[in-house]
Amino acid sequence: MNSKTIFLFLLAISFSLQIGAQNKHISTPPEVSPMPMKAEMTEIWEPEVSVVTPAKTLGDAPSDAIILFDGTNLDQWVKQKDNAQPAPWKIVDNNHMEVVPGSGGISTKMKFGDCQIHIEFSAPDVVEGSSQGRGNSGLFLQNRYELQILDSYNNRTYRNGQAASIYKDHAPLVNAMRGPLEWNTYDVIYTAPRFKKDGRLDAKARITVLHNGVLVQNNVEISGNTYYIGLHDYPSPHGDDVLSLQDHGNKTQFRNIWVRPL
């Protein structure tokens, strides 16, 4: 090894030692502890929750509800098959309305999607018929999806067609029907179906129902249009639509109907 090579070798070693010594003086920054949580860091103050005044009597409409029927008139309703015609059903004692068999169903003038609904109904005063021929009507959500109305008090029929069923789709969890001369309530939370931009189904409709205060449908999916014959489906996309009450040939009675769009 010549003198020049030895010099360069010693120079490299010296440089490496200097770099190592410098690195020893470089301190590693201490770890920063996260800021301790405070209670107010998880409090949301704005916007303030809107105030709704609940009804004084259970089942009556809260302050933000749309009253569809209060016993005095049918101004919010029209004939189902011809919305230019007034609703043809009968008002009794400024208290309730009664189906006029053969006159056809009725529909709301207003259209709804997601909503909360309260409706009260009873079988005809004179108990007649059996199975599907006794106090039969139906509440149709968006004019398509039927929540069955029927006198199911000591009245056997197919389970997915009795009172509080999603007709021929979901049987109710229990039969909570009152006797024929008593009034029944449905309290409904309804979520409308969603459709993609190309018209395909994105999410099915869902429904929760309390029948006389008893949970009978627990956020179930509705399989589609509720047909009497054939499998249910969603044949075409749609938006908000009317609520309808069915004329099934029985003098079923209704009162105290209100809705809250959600």
C-alpha cells in the first residue's frame, strides 16, 4: 500500500469518527402526549334541537303533525281512483268516518315519504263474516305497501294477512287486537324505499308498527308492492306518494289520523 492510499484510508476513518461523534449529540425529540380529554370536547350544542309540544292525551297529535282526519270533515281526502272527486265515505257523529262499501278507497291529497303515522280503527258495529271478510281494510303507504286492517279478534285467518301484518309479507309478532266494539291504534314509523339514479332499487322500504301500544313489526323490510296474487316486488322507482285506505266491502271505521313527515 503506497503512502497516498494510506493517507486516504486514514482520512476516511477520521471522517467517519467525526460523523459518529456528531450523531451522538443529536437528541431524539420526546414523545408528545395527547391532550387530555375534557367533558366539553364531546358536547354538541348547535344547532339546538327543535321543540315539539307533545299532545296532552296519549295518541293525539303533537304540535308539528299534519291532521288528516279529526272527525269533522274529509277535506284532506279524495277518491282513490279519481283524485278530482271528493272522498265518498261517511262521517258519523262528527267523530269518525265509515267505509261506504262499493264506493272505492280513499287517498290523501298530500304525498309522503318517510313518516310517522297514527291511525285509529274499529270493526263494523255489527260483527259479520269471518277470516278476510270481517272488518277488512288496509293502510297503504305510498299507495303501494299495505299494512293490513282486519278484525282479528277471535277470527282465524292466514297469519300474513291478519291485522297488523304487512300484507302477505310479514306476519305480526303477536295478535294485539281488541274486541270488535273497541277502538284500535296503529303507530307507524315508515322509511320509504331508495332507488339509484338508473332506477334500480338501492334500499327496500322499512316499517315499525305498534298495535295498541304493542310492538308487532320491528323495523322489517317490505319486500315490495303488496299483491293479492304473486310475489311482491319493486317494479319501478317512485318518490313520495299518497296514503290510501282500502274499501274491502266492510263498514270499517276510522278516527284520529295524523302524520309527521320525517
